[in-house]
Amino acid sequence: MIWEHFAHGADIGVRGVGTTKGEAFEQAALALTAVLTDPDAVAAKTAVDIRSEAPDGELLLVDWLNALIYEMTTRKMIFGRFAVTITGDLLTATAWGEPVDRVRHHPAVEVKAATYTALSVAQRNDGTWVAQCVVDV
Amino acid sequence: MDPSRLIRRSEHEWEIPRHGAMRVPGIIFADEALVRGMDDKVGEQVANVAALPGIVKASYAMPDAHWGYGFPIGGVAAFDPDDGGVVSAGGVGFDISCGVRTLLTGVTLAQLTPVKKALAKALYDATPAGVGSTGALRLTPSEMDAMLEGGARWAVDRGYGRPEDLDRIEERGAMAGARPAYVSEAAKRRQRDEMGTLGSGNHYLEVQHVAEIYDHAAAAAFGLEAGTVVISIHCGSRGLGHQIGTEFLREMVVAAKDAGIELPDRELACAPIRSALGERYLGAMRAAINCALANRQILTHSTRNAVRAVLPGTRLALLYDVSHNTCKVEEHVVDGRRRRLFVHRKGATRAFPPGHPDLPPQLSQAGQPVLIGGSMGTASYILAGTPESGDEAFASACHGAGRSMSRHAATKQWQGRQVVDELAARGVLIRSPSLRGVAEEAPGAYKDVTAVVDAAEAAHLARKVAKLEPVICVKG
């Protein structure tokens, strides 16, 4: 299970890889947090439940990341741990995090939205799942 | 992008000929070096936009065009509702009505220098910026709706700024046709704490001095004098605009599929202008324009207070306020016929020609001010619409430098502290809550804004009036 960023002209791409689609989504969420700050520096103090539904895996990834962005901006929180379950078109998840601390987290940039650019949710030949898209900052 | 794949119409105009699903040609305004520096994705995106229903004349890219979402950033396209034209949430983008306004201080650089540090502190303290920042204002639901209908006019009515500011804002400060009822509760909730905040990324509040004047008559009309100081604010519609963009893009992706519209890129999701979804988006998007105008107006008010605390008596008249992520209904003459079109500008500035009826009388002779933001530490420019600008690209010009390097690459190359120190050595004070944010926005990560505005002028999109050099930059 890994997450990474990939380059996009003006913005940044987030990519998660996991043994299941849910794990890939969890890793993509860590990559989203890493756009702002080091995910390891975020304490898992408060849990927030998220539920999304979409007609395909790619729309579901965008919905999941946008739901996190909404929770981050309205709660002024940052998340460092995720548990995602995907059953058919339905995603249920818990995100654990804490309030943004500008001194400790040094947050670099707000994320405006997850986009449909370089969007892909797919299973590779080795059976692992990759979930990725560009986010607008 | 390889220029040999384009038809060179003139020194600064390149055509992507119609092919595949393109309904109109693509046109890129740039010199050869800028074209070579553009990602191939720009050409692909220009061509994809050209395939959308109801597009008129051409799909345009400004000299600062770079790889965006669906539309290139620096993309312009107009659609005719009588010809099945569409409105595209992707064609406006997530930061609806992101824009720039410039305030005139009347203070000279020599007068500013002794109090520069004090002013940097006052502006930084007065401007909520960066991740997790909140504004001082909390709007009740009815005030939120009033703001979304009234824009900067609402803000002035509430004491943020002066009535004469409104003449110096596109749409006279209030975008007509806004429908707060079409804005979701989630979008309103996202805005609740964010009125009067700057945001982050490439948004800034910058104190600049007028380094060079190119067009003395226009500069005089704009109130720009060499050696004087101005303040420019670059930000948008904050969380409300981002949420509206997110929600309507999602809805349009699904609706387009259901309606059998073949999208070359999901980010181009759109709806017919004459459809329930198209009308809902337009009403919500216009409300977001008003949110951006109100936000910049509130920031203007806090900026005026901060400056006056350091430099008493400074009036800070508003030169102008432009928005560069919008879809607006405008009349343009196409092939000799006046048509009412829905002009999308995604990272492009409106540049109305001299004499345009929407300009206030004081600016009518000079043409619309076109405010071009540089990046932190580099020059910015003020341009003006030209008599020819109305004929080219639906009176549009560039909006900024555009990145030449990804954020990731920038943080590999620079440390935030080093960027701050180097700029300080050159006399530019950076104030930001995030050193990593500063590294990502390092001046070297952007294209040369001078090449961009020179190309815009050579292509007759706008003409240069003045060059601004940074003195203090507050970054989110």
C-alpha cells in the first residue's frame, strides 16, 4: 500500500495503490492530505463518517475526495487515517484527524476540488488497485 | 507544442485546423517561443473545446495558456444559445470569478520605504490567509443570500468600501441573474467562515510600485504615475465557488451521459444553455461571481484600514476589478452580425475596447483596464483593451504568467526560507503562514510574464499601459 503525488502543469495529482479498491482509496486520501502536510504528523483524535454513492468507481473516487475536502474546509480539520469500505456503488468510510494547527502542520495550500483530470480507478495485472486524479489547488 | 503542427496565420496567431469532432478551428495567440513552451495538452484541450455544441468562430488560447481541466487555463470560447450552445462548469472552473483588483495609494515608493516593514506586518495581520483561516464576518442565511445577489454592492451597503468603488468593478459590482436559491446549502456552509479571506496557492495581496509607463494617456486615465505605489489583490469566490463548481461538474458529467452528449473529456461537462440544468448552473455561478466580488470588496476594506494605520490619510481609490474565471452573456459581432453569446473565460481577462458601453466614463477613452498578475517576486502588468481587441477572441486577453513547473518540482528545487531570503535581499518582503507554500510559488516556477504580455500586445488582444514591480507580498 503506497500513496504518491504525480505532476500536473499547474496543480498536483494524487495516487493511491492498494490490494483492494478500498485500500487504494485510503491511500489516495493520504496523498490528498500530503498536498497540505505530512500525514504522519496528523493525530487521529476525531472521527468523521463519510458516505458516497456513484455510478462508477472513478466518479466514486472524485466524490470521496471531494467529501473529504468539504469536511476539511468546513471543520478546519486535517485527516491522517482512513478506513474505506466499498460495496458496489456505495462507499462508507471513517476519517480520523484533528483541527488544523498552523504551527505544527505548516499547511502548504488549500485544495479546492478533486477533478476528472488524469482520473483512473483500475486493477493492475498484479491484482493491485490504483486510484488517482489531479486535485485543483 | 511543436509549431510545425500548426498553421501560422500571422506572427502571433496560430491555427489548429479543424479535425475530428472539431466544429470550429482552434486559435492560439502567442509567439513561437511561447508555443514551443506549451504542453501538448493545451492543443488537445483547445481542440476538445472546439468540439462542444454551439461554439462560435473558434476555440481560443491566450499567450499564457497551460494545461488545465477540460478547457486550457487561458482558454476562451463563446456559445450561441440559438445554435444549441452549452454552458460548461469545467469551462469556468472551480475558482469561479477568481480575479484581480488594483488600488491606488498615491504614495511614492520613497515615502513607503521607511515604513515598509510596518506596512508588511499590518497587511499580514489584517488579511486572513492560508489553510484554516477564517474571516471576521459570519453571515446569517438571509445575509448570505443578500450577498450572493448583491456582490460588491452588498458589501458597500454594509460599510465595506465606498459607492464610487462600484463603477470600477466589472458588472458595476453586482452580477445580474444570480440565483442564491440554486446554490446548495453545502456551498453556503463552506462559505460561512470564509468571507474576507484570501485563500492560498497563487492568491496574494501585493504592494507594488509603478516601475514603467508605456502608454501615458491611458496611465493618466487609470491614475498610474511612475514611482507611486499600488496594491493588488488576487483571489476568488473561496469555498462557495469551489463547491458550486464541484457539484455542477458532477451533475453535468452524469447528465451529459444520460443525454447522449459525447464528451471528449469529462472535465468539459456541460449542459445546454437552454435547459433546466444550464439555467440552474448559470444562476449559481453568477451568485459565486457576486461572492468573489464581495470578498474582494471586504478585503479592500481591511486593506484600507491596515494601510491607513501606517500611512494616515491614504485613500486607496479602486483602479479596477477584473474576474478571469467566468461565463458571461455579451454581445459580439461575428461575421457582420451582432449576436448574444455566452463567453467562457477560463484564466482569461475581459478586455473591452475603448468606448465600450459597459466601461465607466472615466475609463471609456482608454479602454478596459486588464490586470495581469505576475508571480510572487516578479513583475505584474496593467494593460488596456484596444480598438481591435473587440474583434479578436471576443475581447479577451491573458490573465497571468502561468506555471512552467509543477508544485512538486518547485519544492524539490527551492526551500521556502531561501525564497523569502533571496527576495528580501532584492527588497521584496514576503509574508506567509506557509514556507512550503512559498516554495511551491517560487518565482522560477512561473513563465516569464513579460513574454506573455508582449505577445498579448503584439496579437492586439490588449496594449501595455504600465509595469508593476513587487514590494511586499502577503501569500496564503
